[in-house]
Amino acid sequence: MSIPLRFESSWAFCDTPYFERRDGRLVLATKEIGPIVDVHTHLALSFAGRKPTVDLRAASHPAQHYLPLDRPVDIGLYGNKSFSAGDLKRLKHDLGLQSITDGGMRATHTAPNLLREMEELGISHSVLLPIDFPKISANYESYLAIARDEPRFIGFGSVHPFDGDPAKRLDEQLALGARGIKVHPAVQMFYPDTARALKLYRLCGERGLPVLTHCGPVGIETRLGRHLTQLRYYPRTISECPETTFILGHTGALQMEPALELGKRYPNVYLDVSCQSYPAVERIVNEGPEDRLLLGSDWPFYHQSHPILKVLAATEGRPGLRRKVLYDNAARLFGLPPRDA
């Protein structure tokens, strides 16, 4: 479907057939589109000890996305290209020094706020992705506790490859209900294909835990982070762990094409289209493995409407493919009920 690439704001998504503004909220225009699974979301992350600095169960204020709803949006570009200089400054402060406090935008990145957005957009389930460091944080504990209480959340764990006993950590998190493991080479600072990382991936495969890895440079990370996420490190990662299911977060980000090729070549690879441009999403759904394509938003960086708009437009007139990307592929991966159950 032909849609404009530039919007005055996310509110202008209402000029498409898919969304409308209702009671001051951006919502899906029809429930017939759902259900939808969002495989890439985060709640507020804390890196100041094992206890979260933000009350993740609070709903006192509306969610503040790092890309505000009133900012101009160019879906012809990678997601973060729509951030203004001021947006990037606030984002980095919020995820940096602010992360040891209970304030800032992070205070609104809570489970109730995510659930409200999900309900408005026909999203039946969201995958919660923690990021942790040994002895510094335990975001997985709070994420998994919330997922145990709320069946609409699918909780992942987080184990650093250089943790002293990754098998023990995986088993602990599996016992807490982890349905997969999130790794982020740029943030956690490791090479994706280092021997210890490969060991962690194999341990995940033995336990039936898919690995969602941040994949590819995004352009706003540190120079080291950009180096650690280059796509050249991923072929070995995938080929040497054939029993492990990998979800390539952002489908390689700014290196989409080699990530797409990995998805086409290896049957243990799923592609998460979060943050990709609309032209890239079109290519991914047209050329990628249709049974292994997943929708992700990277909430709270973006409103969950962003990837939904791109996938709906890219699959217009192809209801079977649309159902696979929005729900069926994720449902099969995570053991969710069939769409019409």
C-alpha cells in the first residue's frame, strides 16, 4: 500500500485507515486487525543494585516515549532518525545518570502504561526484555515477577556471557518463568561471537530458550557499542549454534541487508522488524522467511503504533502474511493460543 513517508507527528497516523484519535489517545481503528504480539518491549531499567529504582507497577502518569507523539516522523528512515537533538539528549540522560533514580521519563515506563497502550492497539501480548550486568543489576527479577502476575506479558531473562556460572543463572531464571533470554552486545559490552557468548547461546538452546539479541549498529550508541554490534560477528554466532533459536532484534538495524540474508539462510533465525524504516519493512516481508518474521516496537522508545503502521501497510492485500507477522509466528514460538481460539 502506498502511504506517505513523512508525518507531521505520530497523531497523523490517523490519516491512514489504521488509526484514530479517541479520548486523546492514539488507538487502532478496528479490532479486526488483531491480535498482535509485540516481541520487543522494555520497562524502566535500573542499574543501581538488585532492586528497581522505579515502581514498575505504577500508573500515575501517561507514558512518556523517548520519541514524543508530537514530533515529526519520517518512516522512510530508521526509527531513531526522527529524534531531534533535544530528544537524544533527554534520552541519553534518562538512560544514564537518571537510571539510578526513581524520576525522569523512566518513571512512566511501567507495566500499567504499557498494558494501556496494548489494549488500545489490539496487542494481546508483549515480550518484556531486561538487560543486566553481573552483580550490578537484576532487572530480570522484576520483569519476570510482573510477567508471572500478568499473562499478557511474556517475560525474558538476561544473563551476561561473562557471568561466572551462566548455566546456573539460566536455570534460576527459567525457574522464575523466563521464556527466553535477551542479550545486548553494545550495552553489555561483549563480542557476539566470543567463546563465552557461544557457550551461553548453546546453553539456551539446550533449555529451549530463544535468544533475542540486539543486532546491528543504530548510529546513536557509543563507538565501542557500534563496533560490537557489526553484522560480521553474527554468521558464526548462528552457524555454530544450530540448536538455538535466535531473534535478530531490529533485523540488523542500519545493516538490514546482511541480517535479512541471515534470516533467509538459517532456519533458526527470526527477524524482529522493530525500528526499521517502512521501505526496509517492505523488503523484509517481501523477501524474508514469512514464517519467521516478528513485529517489535522497542517501547518505550517509540509508541507501539509505529511498527504496526509499517507492517499493516506492507502487508495490505495479503491477509495470510499479515496474520503471520502480527501474531501467528510469535504465537508458535511462544506457545500462545491460535489466533481464532
